[in-house]
Amino acid sequence: MRLLSLAPCLLLGLVSSTGCPTDAGDIAPLDMRRDFPAPPAQGFALRTPEYVIPAGTERQFCWITTYQGPDVGITAVYNYQSVLGHHVTLFGTSALERDFPDDSSWDCTDTEALDMASMEPVIIGGIVSASEDGVLNTFELPEGMAAPLETGQRVIVQSHYVNIRAEDVLVQDEAQVATTSEAEVTTWAAPLVATVTDFTIPANTEEYALEFDCDYDDTYELLYMGGHLHEWGRSFSASHTRNGETNTVYDIPEWDPVLRDAPDYVNFAPGEFVIEPGDRLTTRCVWSNDEDHTLEFPAEMCVTFGMAYPSRVPIICSAGS
């Protein structure tokens, strides 16, 4: 997928269906908003503002709020997007109300905007399905397992869109969160992420490889593991090293761009894949850049991810940071 080099206006945050001016004149964006089903009986919904995605562009928007309910465990999340959606991700953040007031939104396409908000994923993974109504990402934990959500936690909903159309589009997303009481949780789980954001893929380069390591100080089991590249990806692998012995855990020798939005997972039974203190997880990403310019994050990414337990906090390794 190659995005068009168009530059219509972008209206940040909450917009109306009247749209904004484009090079073609004052034309309202194409309304691609969808209907949302009722949220789970035990849970809540987080509905974003409406966003205008300019024609031929890739955009990420962030919307922030504060969770005011009781301390609970998240057992499932159902993320609903309009057509052209790439993902919706829930992040916890330490950003203060005075800096990012509740119900504010901003363009967080650039990495600097992400860093300001100190974002860590609440959950990660899930199964992506598409229909004529839009995109649905379904994430469900096994019975008795949950990810923690505490009262007063500031939450960011990040919406990512790739608009390949020749006109601006109007979209809106909703994350529906199913919860349970803390007393019902037998095992706490949290995202495990190994990534790198400081890389440059040279222009007109074949089979450009990047490899990085993450070391661990505690013991975790993984429910599953996945990998993430974009459309320039050629192969992806993750390997696990303990006491000098290395084994490949996850391997996609021929990357399919479809995996960007619908990743393959390796699922693990209890006790099947354990990370212990001193272990190392190595991620290897290979790209072919057929563009006349360099590629950097977030146009391309290199991420190993999964849900780990027992843990109440995300386990994040960002190589080079």
C-alpha cells in the first residue's frame, strides 16, 4: 500500500460533519461513521470524537479521559472502527490533567506526540475482522484472568487510520471494555512489548535487516506472541535465549502485508513458554524499501508483543531508549 502525496486540511480533535476546505474547495468529508452495538452489561464504552482523515494520508489520533469507576479487571475489549481503520489501542498514561485535560484529543501521528503522553498499552493483541460496517478487533482473556484497571487511571484511546481514498473521510471509533470485580480475578496479565523506534531504512534497499535484544529480570509466562511490521516488511522472527541456548519462538519467513492488520499468533499452553531472569528475547525484522526516500517509525515498525502473566504492569522494552 502506497499513500498518495496529497495535502488537504486536517481538523484536529472534535469535528462536525460540515468538514473542512480541501484543494477542491469547501467539500464536506465522506461520512464513514458506523453504528455501535450496546456495550457489555458489566463494563463500559469509550467513544472517541469524530475525526477527519485527509485523502491519501495515514493518521493517528489520541483522545484522553479518566476512568472513574471502581478498581476492576479487564476481561475483554471490543474495538469498533470505521472502514479504513488500522487499529484502536487502549493506553494507560501518567499525563496530568493540567497538560492533557479530559476529553481532549490531538494528532499523535508523530512519535514526539506519543512520548509527551508517556503511554503504555493496557492490553495488546486480539483478532481483527472486517465487514462492510467497518473493522472490529476482539480481545478476550481466558476465564479467571484479567488486566488491572484502577479508579483514577488516565486512559488514552489511540485511533490509527490509513485513508487510501481520493477524498477526506469522517470517522469515529468506540472501545467497549468488559470488566469483572477484582475478587473474581485469579491471575493478572499485562502486555509484553519488545520494540525499537530509532531506526532508518535506506531508500531503494533490498533485504535491510535490524536485530535487537531485550533482557528480563523477572519470571513471566506468555499467553501468545505476535509480530508487527508494515507493508515494506519481508520477514520477522523472535528468538529466546537461556544459558547460551537460543530457540526460535516466532517466525514469519515471508511477511504478508495483510499481517499488518491481522497478525498471526503463536499460542502457548500454561508452562509452555516462560521467561526467567537473565533470559533474552531477540527480535529480527527485515524490510525492502522500494521508495526513493528513507523509511522511519511509524511508517514502518518492528515489534514483538504478547500478553504476559503474572503481572499487573506492562513489561515494555524499547531498544535504544
